[in-house]
Amino acid sequence: MKKNRYMNFILLVFVFIIHHIWIIVEAREIKMLSVDWAPYYGSEMQDDGFITVIVKTAFQRSGHNATVNFVPWERALHYVENGKYDIVMGAYYTKERSKKYLYSDPFYDIDVGLVGYKSLGVTQYSKLEDLKQYRIGVSRGWANSEEFDAADFLIKEQATNQILNIRKLINNRVNMIVIAFGIFQYELSSIKNHSMDDFVLIQPPLSKNALHLMMSLKKPDHMKVIKDFNHGLEEIKKDGTYDKILKKYGF
């Protein structure tokens, strides 16, 4: 009986060692790109933002080390699609993008909608056709909602990023902009002589968009890397690490 217990113990130790050797062998550095997108992630935020911490922690559970650089959005998409980098961190799902990238499981939800001055007199809409008379600022290359993005009857004015769109709205160069509500509130807090009292989050939101990782299909191990991330994400949600990260960073 004692001999059997000893052999079982030795077997468990052996399996444990082999498992960790496998992780070390298979682990690699994951090179990610994204855009500055405070308060969720960005180069000037503590630890590059709480979303970055969630993603890196999930990868660590599978033995991978993930790094991120912040660049303009379209550059991030281009570099990852062509395999220069592994992953775009923080992207909405679209059918078109799914032809070029492998998506991870979702890891955070974002409310995206229209923001305008209260003085415009628009607080809600029932259908997109109600907005045909307004100039709407959008960010070039960004997905918002399938219905809105396909609505070619709307007057959409593109800007290279969300900060420029906010400035255009403040300077009355557009009537309203499409933006994540959390982003608008965060950025507006740093602009002098303006507050949320001047603006309205027009209801209903265009969409509640889940954030994903998008990995280049040109990377031969794209299936494994995303599978490892999904597994790590599931683990940190189960053991409470995910919620602890949100609490630590005020979310």
C-alpha cells in the first residue's frame, strides 16, 4: 500500500514537471499593438491601463509574456494583418475583420453611441433615419455598429482619431460624434471650460461592443495563442483575479 502511494506521488511529480516544461517550451513573447484609448488603455496610463493588465495577466497564466506598443489605429490593423506584429489589443468584432484576423473571447464591454451639445436639442432617436440632417463625426477605420456603419444615407465626417472628433464637436464643426461614452467623459474632464453639463449622451447607444484580441492569421501558431489566452482569461475570471484588477483601477 505504501509503495503504491509512493509510486503515485512520483507519477504526480513527474506529470507536474513535464507540464511546466511544456509550458516553458511553448511559451513565447506576444507582440501586441493598440491605440491610446484612455481610460481603458494607453501609453500614459498606469500600467498601460486596466485592459492591458487583464490581457497580460491572462497570457501569463499560459506562460506567455505579452508586450504592447501604442500606435495609430490603422497602422495597428495593417501591421498585424501583415504579420509584423501578433495581435491588435482591443477590437470590436465585424464579419469583414474576421476574414483577416482570429478573434479571442470577449473580455470587456463598451457602450458606443452619439454625443452632442445639449443646445442641439437632440436627446434620443427612434431610428437612424432621424439623424439624416446632422453632420456626424466618426473615426476613420473604426467599427461602431453594423447598422450605423452601413447607413450611407447619414452625413459622416471622418477624423483620424477620437480626440480630433471631440475637438470638432466642441468647435461646432460637426453636430454630434460617435464615441465610446466612457472615452468621451474621460477626455472631456481634461478640457478647460467644458463639462458634461454641456453635452448629452444621445439615447439609445448605437451598440454595446465587446472588446476582443485580433490575431494575425499569418502567424502559424495563431490558433494556439488565442486558445491559450482564452484559457487564461477563463482562469482569472474564475479565481477572482479579473474582478480584483477592475476594482484596483476603479472599474
